[in-house]
Amino acid sequence: MTLRVNVNADLGEGYGAYRIGDDAAMLDIVRSANIACGFHAGDPLVMARTVHLALARGVSLGAHPGFPDLQGFGRRPMTMSLAEIEAMVAYQIGALQAIATAAGGRVSHVKPHGALSTMAAVDHALALAIAKAIKAVDPGLISLAPAGSRMVEAGRTLGLAVVEEVFADRNYDDAGALLPRSHPRALIHVPEEAAEHGLRMLTEGIILSANGREIPCAARSICVHGDAPGAVALAAYLRCFLEDHDLEVVPVPEVLGEQNAP
């Protein structure tokens, strides 16, 4: 039986006159788009353009909420109360839902961005606040969460559908967390290396850390960062590589039945 997996990208991360990445080209490759909701990046017009591009290609829509940090692109930690986190995430999901509805589409999943995701991956209370926001807005939304993280636990605790995710273009530490971007080996730029890395995680259930440690995972979705140099070439190579190894690349909602497959 062919294994269904998802390839996604973080998109819509320009702002005003500033464009980041080639969203149109990425949307010809990936099957799901995590769209910035105006806090770490994006604005209403950028969101609308990205949604229209995605819907024209049959790409599923995801909200990509982050900290209110345009200058830091949402990659700087912030201290906020759990009530603020919950309201902030709900606000951003609602914004994308409105844009999607106006375009004749719907948001199917939520994936936190940057420092918000990194912090919630190891902080159960923060992860639970995010999961509460998702469920309060729409209990049918899928939580796209880092494999093996507190966000996976929190989503399942609240009864959300959860799809676990890994990153093709990032290396991991021995605990299964992403290496910080300041680390010299944090990013993977070589498409062949990223594809091998991704295939191993999706089919063997193994994250191989930068130090060579094998960490079990149950991922069925893999991300390529849309703002990275060479992102389009890497994503194209990754998708072809996965399909050449008999994996079917589908939108996030279609991998739910595969999440716990061996």
C-alpha cells in the first residue's frame, strides 16, 4: 500500500512592498501552505494573494500564527501570559479564516511559527494554550505539530486531530528539537541531503540528529521553509525524491489515516 505523506511550506511571509520567497513557485510543488497571519509577517493583501494562489492549485490552507514581532520575523522569544497566547492565536486563525472564506476556501490546519512553536514544543502549558485556541475557534481544525513535541500531547489531550511534522531543511539536536539557527549546522541547503533526511524520517520513523543519534518519530508531514535561499529547488527535489520512492504526496487532511502507520 502506498504511504501518503504531506509536503508543506511556510508562505505569505512578505509584508507591504516587501516580498519574501517565491510563493507561486512553491505552491506548484507543496500540497499544503502555512500562511502567515499578519503578526510575524504577512498582511491582509499578502494573505489574500497567497490564499488565491493556493486554492488555484488545490493546495490546502493552514494558519501560521506567530508572535507579534515583524522586526524579528517571529523568531525571537517573547514573554506573554497564557491568556494572551490563547487570544493571540485565536485572533490570527480567525483572520485567515475570513480571508479564506472570502476566496471560497477554508482553513484546514494550524501550525505555529518560529519562537512560538519552539517554546511550545517543550512547554506543556504553552502548548495547551495554543491547542485551546485552535479548539475554541474550530474543533475540526488539524494541529500540525513538531513530531514528538508537547504540542502533539496537548492537541491529543484536547481531542484535536494531530499530524506530526518534521523539517527537511533543518538539523536536529540529540533531544529531537531543531538546532537553533545560530548553530553552524542548523540549516540543510543541499537538496540531496535534505531529501535523504526527509525520507528517513517519514518512512523509517527516525530523526538522525546532527551528532548521529537516532530518535524515534511518527511524522507524516514534512516542511521546507519558503523564505530560505534555494527553497524552490530543494522542495522540488524533495517531492520528486519522495514520489520516486513510492510515497504519495497529499494535502495535510489526507494524511490523518497514515499518522500511526508503521
